Amino acid sequence: MTITAPATLAELTGTWTLDPAHTRIGFVARHAMVTKVRGSFNEFEGTAVVDGGNLAASSVTVTIQAASIDTRNEQRDEHLRSNDFLSLAEHPTITFVSTGVEPSGNTSVNITGDLTIKGVTNTVTVPFEFDGAATDPFGNLRAGFEGAVTINRKDYGITWNAALETGGVLVGEKVVLEFEVSAIKAG
């Protein structure tokens, strides 16, 4: 049996699960006012239920294990896990639950929802671009999406910082959240 890959968002009806091995949930933050630190979360799960006939009726949920933060520097990662930043003992997960899905073209969609970090929930809208769909060698129908949104970490109670001798601060307030998604359609 040959599966025809969807070409537009309207053709994606069904339940889709994030594939952690081929999905990146990352972030970028300014460090010491002169460079950027990039990182990602390595453990997460997520589901999208897509109603191609009425995209507004679609929904997305994502749960990230905050302890899986990875900036390729163990000392920095441990500091990010501490009460100065993510407070893992009290808040082991970061969650996103959609409250609205709005098409913004045949291959783009804005997903609005409640993002909860460190026990604080704020509404964010993430614009996503549908990169296409294909059947992989194992018979799974996959869809790819990319999106990003900038948040202010202080809006989530993450206020720790250190002043620099030259002026400014060690860690920027703005954090770009990056999503490179590969989702598999449920059978």
C-alpha cells in the first residue's frame, strides 16, 4: 500500500506524536552581552491532534523534562537546573498546552497556548512552517515543522543574573525557543 504524503496542513487530519530522536526543542540566550549560548532539551513528549477540515479545532500538548537541559557544559547545566533558574525539585517539567490553532497560509500555522515554566504560565504564540511530509523506510508517515518564539525569562520568575565589570549582565532576559519537529502519524 502506498501512502500519499500530505502537501498542505488541511491534509494532516489525525493524531501525530513527536519523534524525540528526530525533533529538537532548543533555546538561544545572550551570554555576557557578547555571545549566545545554545542548548536543547533531550527528553520530551508531545502530541498533536489535527482536524484538517477545521484547523482551529486542532490541539497540541508538549511536556519537557527540565532536567534534560543540555548546553554542552555540565557546570552550566547544573546551574540552570538549580533554584536560580529552573528549580527542578519543585518544577520538574515544562509544559505547553494549546488554546488556539490558526492557519496563516497553506503551509503555515500559528499555535497559541499556555507555556508553563517554573510554575508560571503565560500565553505564547508560536508561528510554525509545515516543511512537508513523507513516508519513511519503516512505513511511518512523518510530517516536519519548524517554529520559534522569543520569551522573556523574567516573565517566568527566572530572574537570576550577575553584573559584569564592563557593564551589562551575564545572562540576557530574552530567550528564543526553537522547534524543529518530526511527528509520526498514529496508525
